[in-house]
Amino acid sequence: MHLTRRSLMASASALAVMPKFTLASEDISVLEAGPSAVSLVSSEYPDTQVWGYNGGVPGPEIRVAQGGRIQRKLVNALDQPTTIHWHGIRIDNAMDGVPGVTQEAVQPGGDFSYDFTTPDAGTYWYHSHYNTTEQISRGLYGALIVEEPNAPEVDHDITVVVDDWRLNQDAQIDPDFSQIHDWSHAGRLGNFLKATLTPALTEVKQNQRLRLRFICVATDRVMRLAMVGMQGKVVALDGMPLDTPTPAELLTLGPAQRADVIVDVTAETGGQAIIGFVGREGNIALASLDISGQASLARRPDITPLPANPIQRLSSLEGAKTVPLNMEGGAMGGLQSGTYKGKRMTTEELIQNGQIWTLNGVAGLPDEPLAEVALGETLRIPIINDTAFAHAMHMHGAHFQEVFADGSFGPLLDTILIERQETREIAFTASNPGDWVFHCHMLSHQASGMITWVKVTP
Ligand SMILES: [Cu+2]
């Protein structure tokens, strides 16, 4: 079905007769998920009909001091169920926002009160975890920033939310979210990339120091980002500080991944500092900041690591439990069969059920967990990507580390991008009891099979 202007108008007038909810935008303790219209492309195009939190896309940026408490009542003004997942936060399982696993989905007109604390500083985000390909494609996400008590000194602290929209000629969202071709390939890729800066800065000065908090909220696209007219270092990934900051030249962010970058503006007065998307078909400027003068002539001090978070890291793998995860399916994958909802099926039968991908031979959320571990136990998961596409695997409720071939451990991450035909091993020590989903954050892949879960027993 193709959405026309006429059907858009019809659905807009239908909304007018839906029950009214409190206007959430004035009450910061409420996040109201509902339809809205925003100027997404430019003033030459009509406003885009979106689904947002409190009418905005991205939703309101939530900022809290490290260790602080977040209380938000989700009010559902959509015509379908929804939930909110607080991505990357080490949270009580009951607040994790996964329908059917940690809570019941919030029905239209219903609400759910989230209440949790934020043990780790860093750049996180919140988003719908119900019918996610559609709900996130339509705009149900926002930034969640947990501030360090001793944050490094910068002139501007800017959140950069990068999204990939699939729009038609009228700047309206393509409403077909279940194309088998998308699901079986790299997912729903868009045709309009947009970076939203908060605050919405348009100019900076040479020699100013910026902290850029990149969040890739795209449902499926891997973002390769370059910074031009700025020079600096990556200081955190997925919220967690790096022991040794690395040069920030080209950033690769899979869906849901974040990077904190501290840069000094090197472009000269009259020039521009640019955040660009690096693509096969060419490069696109996502944000351009005019250089309005010179801040100072003094050399900035070196960029030093951010203060560490109070999170347990791996010290050894002694006594660890190992559970491999084998990814199969998709186009050019050669999958013969798989289990879906407890039934053994051929590939054709799986496709008839909208299932394209399997994890250890199972499509969709299995009844049994991938692994069961006790608190304090270390779990190793070698992930074998036996498919022709990249996958961004996200673990709820924990950050993990990559285990390299030489036995060393990588930085703490909550999402790992695994290229086609690659095998990568992750491990973490269980410290948070509950049922935690572990899924591909290419949401088209999640919807068509790539989701499992890990049980941590107290
Ligand atoms: Cu995937």
C-alpha cells in the first residue's frame, strides 16, 4: 500500500477524534508517544508526519547527573502498543522495556511508569522496543545523557543524533515496513540522512573544544562519519570511557552504537567545521558549523581519558561458560531450515512467517535462553556470522568486552558490529539478574528472526 496525501489527511482527522491526553511537552515527567508533524527535510517540503515523544523527533534530551534517578511516565497516544527501552543503561530488569519479557506492552491510551537510576556516566539513548522497525523509523527515540561529576572542560557539549529516513517525494515516511527484500538484505535503508544537533549550534570559533556525542539511531544503516575542520579523539564508545582515547578520523557506528568525541576546531574564520557521512556513492555533509572567529591562541591541553565508570570488567576467563552463537540466513545465505515458535520449518515456511534469519537454528525469541548464568559467572559468546551481511548485536542489561585472539580484552560495549563471515567473541561477567534479550539492532533483522535471550539467575 502506498501512502497518499489523501490517506494521510484521513488518518490525521481520525486522530482528532481520539481521546485527548495531557499535553506532555510541559511536563518533563511524561513521555507521550504520539503522532506529530515536523519539518524534517527543509521549508521547501511539507512537514513530515512522524511519531515522536512529546511531539519532537528526536524526543526530549534527558540529562541526569551520574547516579541520578530518572522517572518518566510513558503515555501511549499511538494507535498501537509501545514500550521504552533505555539503551545501554544497567537497569533493573523490570524497567528494561521489552514487551513480553520484562513487561506487558503499553496499549493505546495506557501508560507505564519507568523509574531507575543511572550508575554509569556517558551517552545513552531511549527508544521504542515494540514493533521497532516501524516505531523507530517513524521517530520514537531520544538521547539520554548521564553527566560525569568531573566532566572534561569543553566549550560546547553537543549531542549528534544521526538518522536514516526513507521518504517519498512529499517528504513522508515510506509506510511499507515489511519488505522481504529489505529484511533478507541489509535492512531498511533510507534515502535521507539527517543529523540533529542539540543544542542546535550553527557556528563555533576556531580553537574551541567540542564534545560531540554521536548516536546512530538508524534502524539498519551503518554510519561512517568523518569530521572535517576538527581534530581530536574518541573518548568513549557506547557510553563507556576508553582507557586510551583513539584518533577521531573516521567513525563507524552500527545501529544503536554511540561514540563520544572531543575535538578542537581547526578550521579558520570564514570556513566551516563539517560532520560528514562517508558513502560509496559520495560524501554528504550532515552538519556544517560556520567559523565565526577565533576563541584563543593558547594551545589546548591534551585530551585525556574520561573518568572510569563503576562497572566490572573482565580480568580473566577462568571458569567461564562458553556458548557459541551461530548466525545464519538472509539472502545468499543458504539456510535450509530453522525452528520458529517451537516448530521445525523449511526456509519457505519460515519466510511465510516473516522469518529470514536464525540464531543457533532458531528464528524469533526462543522459549529457552541462549545461556543461563549465575551472578558472578562469566559468559563467553563466540559469534559466528555465517551470513552475507553485517549484524549489530546488542546485549541488554550489561556491557561486554570483545575477546581478541591474543587473549586481550576490548573496550566495554553494548552493541558490536560483526561484518559478514566474521567470527568475534564477546564475554562479560554477569552482575545484573533477569531475562535479557540479545538481538541484532538492525531492526529489520530482529523483526525477521535475530533475537534471543540470556538468563542471569540471582
Ligand atoms: Cu542483523
